[in-house]
Amino acid sequence: MSGSKYLLLALPSSVARSNDPEDAFTALTGAISSSLNNASIYRFPIPGFKIGTLDALVLQADELEKLDANVEGAVAKVVDVLRSTVGEGNAQGHKTVNDKPVGDYLQGFSWNKIKYRSDKSIAQLLDSLQKEVISLDNDIKTKYSAYQQVKSNLVSVQRKQTGNLSTKSLAPILKQSDFVPPSEYLQTQLIAVPKQLERDWLKSYETLSPMVVPRSSREIQRDSEYILYSCVVFKKHNVEFANKARAAKFTPREFTWSEGAAEEDEREARDVEAHERRLSGETLRLARTGYSDLFQAWVHVKALRVFVESVLRYGLPLEFVSAIIQTKAKHAKKIKAQLDSAYNYLGGNAFGRDKNGNIKDDVGDLGAAMLGDTEYSAYCYFEFDAI
């Protein structure tokens, strides 16, 4: 579903009179039944984990929230890499998890017990997930940086082949006869002159610096924007001549004649193009794999958040049902309102209703300080977009 939003929640089994998780899931489905034409609901099974002290759980809840944000950022960066590598329109097709669309992965989610062993403590799982995310993020960053560098090199090489006379390679244009013979005193200067300044060049080049050989300017080639001229100057005034030419809006071109320069340029272009193609493929493969692995890590972090939050909210023994709702962003508020209507009683007095039937917030200043800017829900609830 394009533009999907996912609502991840957990409710105590006591929302069903039987206290059975299956009945609780059925009750949850019934609570949003009027919205199901715009949404789909699936079980989101979470295994039991080793639970430490209450203080440890509270700290782990904070750490998981931070890790959640970090992984989301890493996933977003991989998406940017995909877009840069294959283009905005093609990136979507590469955003798969285990070669399946994101929606299919979330609908059929099951905890990866091989990669993230559920017999480990929450602290160990947290540490493992953090290390995995940092490693994947660094690998992708390194490869993408190398790819960007070779792309930049390719642009430079292509500019040398296809640009105007102020930027392109001069090797295919110039002949040895365009230069004065090797001399202790004289040197040929090459200048790209904008067409509209041609008259200025012809009038002024002999006076740009001392010791310019009179009437030495020769036109070599012209394009739609520039004319390439040569002239002869004494070597000791070469730098001054170039600086004065630049100040007059002419473009000095550095070039040393050598046999085979044109062939060397062609060889360099072929090598850089081949390197760019190879790195593009490597970057794409790594980004596809990175997206899959990071998205899975992200969903496992969310599963841990649901587990920890459920323990903190609903206590022991662990009797809760977790589910994921897939909907369009524009329908999320309606579904959340239906969930609130059905389950705000789980928040106790803090979420009672006034005489007009509106939700009454009696949490007060202390509660606001505890909750910060987060919109508090009476039950375990997280929203996220499929990046």
C-alpha cells in the first residue's frame, strides 16, 4: 500500500472477558471494524524476554526510544542512497525486506530467533541491535562516499570531453605546431576568450604584461561560446600575464604538449566510466541489503519497545495481545479515535470523560512533565511510516 502508515499497539488480554489473547485480538478487530475498509489488521507476535528490575526496564524503555530514532534515521539515509543511485522513480522497487515488499514483511512478522535470540536479556539484545545498526550505517556511508567521489571524477572527465573551450580537454584540438619550439625564454600561452570579448582580446593582449611577443596571437578553434587563442610571452612574465588575462575575463588554459595526450584522455575517461559503473552496482547491492537489514532491525526494536512498554503498563504475568494495523495516513486519526473510544478506560482516572463525553485529562503538571511533548496514549501505541 503506497503511502502506508502503520499503527503498532498492544492491549492487555483482559480487554476480552475470557482473558484469552485470541479473544482480545477479536475484540480489537471489532473496535475498529467500521474503519477496516480503509485498513488491515494483523497479529504482531512478540516472544517473552528475560525481565530484570523495574528500574532497568524504565531505563531500557528510554534507550529503546533513542535507538528507534537512530535506526529510523539510518533507514532514511539508505533510502537517500537508493534514490541517488537509481533515481527517485526506481528507488521504490529496491526497498524490499528479505526480497518481499515492506507491507508483506510487517503483515507476516515473526521474531528472528536465530539473529536475535529471545533467550538473551533485553540489555544484550539492545547492545546487539545498536552494534548492528552502527556497523551497517558505517559500511553504507563508506561505500556511498567512494561512489560519490568517483561520480564527481566522472563529471570532471565528461566535462573535459563535452564542455566548451574554457573547460574541455585541449589534447584532441592542439598540434605541436601550435607551440613555439622549446626555448629558455619563450612560452606559448593558451587563452579561451568569450566571443563577445574577442575585440577586447585583440586590442589588449600585447599590453596585459611586459614582454608579450607582438602580433603573436593565433586563433586555434572556436565554439558557440569561446575562441581559443594562443600567444607567445616571455617565461618570466608568464604568471603575471595569466593573472591579468583572468582579471580581464579571459580564461588561461594550462596545457603542456606531449605525444599521446589525446589517447591518454580517452583511456582515463574509459577507466573512470568503468569504475563508476562498478561502484554504482556495488553501492546499489549494499544499499538494498542494508535497507532490508536495517528495516528488520528497526521493526525488532519496535517489538522490544512494545514488550517493555506492555510490561510497564500492564504488569506481570505477561498477558497481552499485540497487533499491527496498516492504513493510509489520512485514515490514521479516525482509527486512533476509535481505539481511544474503546480503550481509554485503561488509563484510569487520567482519561475519564467529562459530561460532554470529551476525554478528560487529569494528569496535571506532574504528568505533563513526565510525558514531555509526547502524545500520551492510555494503551501501548506507536505510529510509524514505511520509509
